[in-house]
Amino acid sequence: MWRRARGVTVCRTPGVNKEAVAELALALALSVTRRVAQFDRDIRSGGVVERSDFLGMESWQKTVGIVGMGNIGTLVARKWHAAFDARIVAYDPYVPADIWPDIPHRRANSLAELLPLADILTLHLPLTDESRGMIGAAALALMKPSAVVMNTSRGGIVDELALYDAIVAGRLFGAGLDVFEREPPTAAHPLMRLPTVVATPHAGGGTYETQARSSLLVAQQLFEALAGREPLGRVA
């Protein structure tokens, strides 16, 4: 309230990092399924890599389950379909039924309907009371043992201990995570001990291009506010 009382304008920069986050979502998935990070670690440590013991999985025409059909989810769907002819199954109870008319996809009516179908599950939704712990033990139990989970949205949506248990038990192939409940995760985090987990430090938006777009938008918002006009992205 003090911001309004003192005439302070508060803005955000919506959409500037959507391309970067969408790209990282694909990069993490490919790193997990083709064991890129695992091979890199083994080679650097001087270990002997028997390639036949570490087979990866192709992405061509696989089913990609997308939870959250907003700006980033839309870009991710386009990329998977265009690059890998992927079958897209999407779930988002808060968007209209006629969204994505130009993206071939199946619309799931529930998360439980989507999960058994997904070879790659990628999450693009905010952390809310409803989404907290959404991908927990019960949800993971519905997935294929060859499936992978990608989270580039917010920590807390995935139950990290349940994810660890599922991978260790062979009920899930692996995961790519840019976000965690506590960031950054330490080397002592259980998931960091698993070779088919690839982690990044909430770096989804970390590109030169994102920084440039963000800086330009902030400057534009400042000029708009100083001129007495309504700036884009105002939140208070």
C-alpha cells in the first residue's frame, strides 16, 4: 500500500525470457535422454565408458506431455513438434478449448490422463497452492519407467524426494531440473547423485538476448511512467 500512497510505479518485464526458457527445456530433455551430461562427466573423470551399457533414447515421434499452455508452453510445443514430429498432449484447465489451433495436439482433460502417455513431461506453470507438489509419488507412479520429467517453471511443483525414489527404483528414467525448492541445490542433494538427472541453477532466462530485451523494456517502462502514461507490465 505504501507504494500507491507515495506514487511509486512497480512493473515487471513479461515475456522477455520465454524463448530462452523454452530452449532450455528442450536442452535439458535432450541432455537427459541422450545422456550428454552423464557422458561428459564420465569422460572428464577419466572413467571407462562402455557405450553399450549406457544407451540413450531418441526423441523422434515421442509423446511430449506439456502442463501449462501459456507463452512458454506454447513455444515448447512448437519446438518439439517442428524438430521431432512429436505427439503433443497438453493439459491446462485455465485456457480456452480452442487454444493452439495451429499446433497439432491432443488436449487432456486431467493430469491423470496425460501422465501415462508422456515420454517427456515438461512443466510450464506457476507455483500455487494448487500446483505445489502436483508431481508427487502418486503422479509419478502413473508414468512410464522410460519417461523423463522436465521442470523449468518453479521449484515445489515436483516433489523432489518422490522423484528421487522413482528414479532409483527404476520407475522413471531421469529428470532435467532448472528449479528446486531450495536454490541452488547443494552437492548433498539426493538428486545430484543420480547420473540421469541434469541440473541447472534456475538459469532458464540467462541469455544475452534476454538481458537485452529486459533492459530495453525497463527503459521503455521508465519513459512511459515519467511521461505520465501507463507503462507495459505495471503490477502496482
